[in-house]
Amino acid sequence: MRAPRKHCEFRFYEELNDFLAPALRKRTFPHAFDGTPSVKDRIESLGVPHTEVDLVLVDGVSVGFDRRLRGGERVAVYPVFERLDLTGVTRLRPRPLREPRFVLDVHLGRLASYLRLLGFDCRYRNDLDDGELLAISLAESRTLLTRDVGLLGRAALTHGAFVHETDPRRQLREVLDRFQLHSQTMPFTRCARCNGVLARVGAEQVAGRVPAQVAREKTEFSQCPDCGRVYWPGGHQVRLRRRLAEVGVSL
């Protein structure tokens, strides 16, 4: 005869609710299970990637992902805290990477360009599959940014984040806020096309490669050593600053 199922209560907070079925959001709900599964197993079974969770309390006590459930517990699950001191509790996220470097999935090409324009090291190609994205994240110590919840569920992934916004400019603001990057921007130092670090060059070095009027009017140029693209200050930078300012990002 099969043993009766066990039950506990779950409550998820803030943006973690976005991953739940609508009927389970922003409320305490019962959850049935068999055996003695880990907290991590049950959290992910409900659709929440482990990379999005920063703190779990079981009956008011901070626990790790390996805590086993036996029935009757009350489980509270929290996302990353930006303003609260969690000293003395069990932090579930790995330590932040020393340098903010990213790899982005196929859905985030425009975000990759924006991050590069702000000087952040971003790997992106629109033909990278899930396995390649995971391998790059691990091998190069890059945070994986994605709109794919399933990808964040990979057990081997240590640094990843779900991008909630759909508008690329708002995605940029979301990433800057989440990783507290506003003070680390270095605008127009990296190639938006290929991620290369730009080098200052003289007008004579780009002769014939820029419009004649630009060559006459401008004296400052930057060139990507990897793809050869040439950049110069102009109206496009003014327009970019204005568009990003609309979502609270300053250059």
C-alpha cells in the first residue's frame, strides 16, 4: 500500500512569483510531495530556478538548498536582497563574480549591444545553443543572462539571472540595478558589434573608411581591433543618451 503524501506550505516573495502558476502567486499555498526531497528539488519543481533564490527559511530558520523536507514545514523563499544585511543567515547564491562579465542567450541581442556600449564584457551570438551557453558561463566565469527559465534550471549553472523585462532598454536598467553596475559603466569603450575593446586612432588611420564630411569635421575616432568598425562622437551618441535616459540610465 502506498504511503500517504506529505504536505508543507510554501510562500514565494517579490519577483519569484513571476515563475509560479498564477493561482500560487503572492500567497501561502500547500504543496504535496513524496519521500524526503530537498528544498531545492521542491522549489524547482514549482518552476523557480535555483539561481534566482537568495534565502530560504524553513519554520523561520535559514537553511541551505540541501535541507530535507519531511512534512508539516512552512517554507519561505526570497530573491536577491539589495538593501538588507543578511549577515548570519545562509546565503544561497554563490559569491558575485569579481568582474561583471556576461553571456547572453539568443533572445537578448539588443541588450548585449547596450551592455557593450556601456563598457561591459558580453559574449553573444545568435547561434549559441543551451549547451554552449552553459559551457561559456562556466569556463569563462560569466553570468548567464536569459529569458529561458529551463536554462536556469541546469544543475551545473552557478551564475545566472532571468531577465524579466521585454523592452531592451528596460532590460538594461534591470541588469544594472540587479548587479549594482551603475558606477562601473565605461561608455563607448567597447564595440557594440563584436565586444572588442576600442582603441583611439587618428584621422589619418581611418581615412577612406568614414564619410568625407565626418573626416573633415571630426578629429577623435575609435576603432575596434577585432572587427575594424570605426566610431566617432556624433548625433547617434546624443540620441542614445536620450533614449536610455527615458528609462533612468545615464551615460
